[in-house]
Amino acid sequence: MATMNGAVLPGDSTVRHVKVDVPEPGHGQVLLQMKASSICGSDIRAIYREHLGAGPEAYQGVIAGHEPCGKVVAVGPGCRRLSAGDRVVVYHIAGCGVCEECRHGYMIGCTSPSRAAYGRQRDGGHAEYLLAEEATCILLPEPLTYVDGALVSCGFGTAYEGLLRLQMSGQDRLLITGLGPVGLAAAMLGRALGAGPIIATDIAPERRKMAKDLDLVDHALPADNSAAAAVTELTGGRGCEASIDCSGNGAARAFALENTRTWGRCAFVGEGGQITFPVSELLIHKQVTLHGSWVTSLRHMEELLEHLVRWNLHPERIVTHRYPLPQAGEAYRVADGGAAGKVCIVFD
Ligand SMILES: [Zn+2]
Ligand SMILES: [Zn+2]
């Protein structure tokens, strides 16, 4: 049997390389030759540094990587749509397919014991081949690249869903807290949906510079004591009609709420932690709608890919580092540094 190289994350800020059998697609499954597999911040936080998460969230020692994009090279029996040669993005959770959330396309919200996330409970994209459920694959339209597709499979999908929840439009100024890859994605897509000006905050000067250099935001503010006055100044004292927290940081979330305009909307997509804030002052009396938004749906991911083509946008613009699989260790070190744009493992 043929073997392949893959990478696993032991949970001590290292990457371990393994050699495993190339899988054979079973019923309803396809085998993908991997082309791009980007690194998600959630894997840095919950798997690379240490193994957090329990039960359905636990990392089970599988091949890592939940942002896979590749080419179909074999199809199992019962496949109804895909064939060899198709380029596909993988929606990174394989749900049961029949529960309420799965039927809505939100396999992320599936609670069946059979639910498995790629790179967490079943093998992910950091290997030469990936065994995927046909139902989790979405065709990658030309002229999007495999790296574009990998970025859509989690980060850009998550940002897009958050903006949909906010009903983002040209009537809105947009405040983004956190300019990591998801924040950069929110900026790129927010602009495409018509929002502006786009104001963002981050603690890292490298990330602020990158957002400005790529012209993704109009104003990149240091996330410090000067930020509130700057937003007040930039918005005539009103705040932004829409805001989205992509940092997961408590202070940044509070900042997003504080600087949301009366009757505005705010979305939290950055994961983890806790927050305390004066509810009457920031939410009730300001008539603010606060959304939680987790990843996206199959349908919205497919729709996003179509929009990216129409908007002539390439998510890979935010990729600052590319490494071949044998250098996955370095890739994770850079991603963990918190100063890079998106880091992506690429094949051939
Ligand atoms: Zn992710
Ligand atoms: Zn389900």
C-alpha cells in the first residue's frame, strides 16, 4: 500500500512528522490530493500550544489542518457529484447530515456523536492526501487558486458569516477589533459589501501596517488608550453602525460594543474567554443588537466563492508565508508569533 507524509500536533508547540497509508475512499467519500492547507488561529490556541477542548472539541491525535483545499483524484462508490480532476474546498466539519443544523448547512453546529472535524477528530489537510466526505466538498471556481480556497474553508467563511449576520451594506461604517487573518478577511469582504470607512484596531504594529499596505482598511489604530478618542473623531462622535470582534480578547469586545453606534449591530466571532460589561449602558440603552456567529454554512461558503469571483478578490492576498509540508514546524512557529498575516502549507 502507498504511504504519504503528514503532520500531527503533539500539543507542546512542536510539529511531528508521520508516515501513514494513503487512504481509500469509502462510500460517499473522495480522495483529495492536497494543494493548500492553511493554519487557523484556533488550532494555535487549542491544539498547537496545548490540547484544550474536550469531547467533540478534542484533538484526537489525527493529521492536523482544518483549512484544506485540493484536487479530487479518486471517488468512492455512491458519489453523486464529484469526479477526478475537480478542484474543491473542504467545509471543515463532517456532520451527521440529517439533524436540524446539518440540514441548514451548519454542520459546525451538529451535535451527533458521528460529527467529526477535519484536523481534530478525523485526518485533516496537513498531508499529501485527504479523505473527505463528498457532502463536505465545495467546487472551487476559476480563477480562484487553491490557496484562496484554503482560506475560505474556515477564516474567510467565518468572517463572511459574521458580516451576513450584521447585514453589512454601503450604509455602514465598519469597526473591526483584531487584525489577525479573520479580521483581515472581514475588512476585505466588508469593503466588497460596500462598508466604509473601515476602522480597525490591533495591538501588533506589523498587522496594522499590513492592513494599511494592502488597503484593506481606511484606519488602523493601535489597540490602546488612544483608540476610543480616535474612533470618536473619525465618526463625528457617533461610533460605527456595525462592528465585529475578531480578536477574542475581552477588552477588544468591550471596545467594539462601546464604539457601536446607537441602533447599531455588533458581532463576536473571535473565540474563547469571558467578558463583563455594563449591559444597560452598552446594549439596552443604545438599542444595540449583539450577534454570536460560529463559522458558516455550506451554502454561504459556496455563495462566498461565487462572490469572490464576481468581486475579483483573492483571499490569498493576506498570505505572508508559504511553506512546503516538511517545513510545517517553521510554519506553525511563524503563525504562533502573532505578527504574520496568514500562513499556508502548500504542495507542489
Ligand atoms: Zn478555523
Ligand atoms: Zn448533524
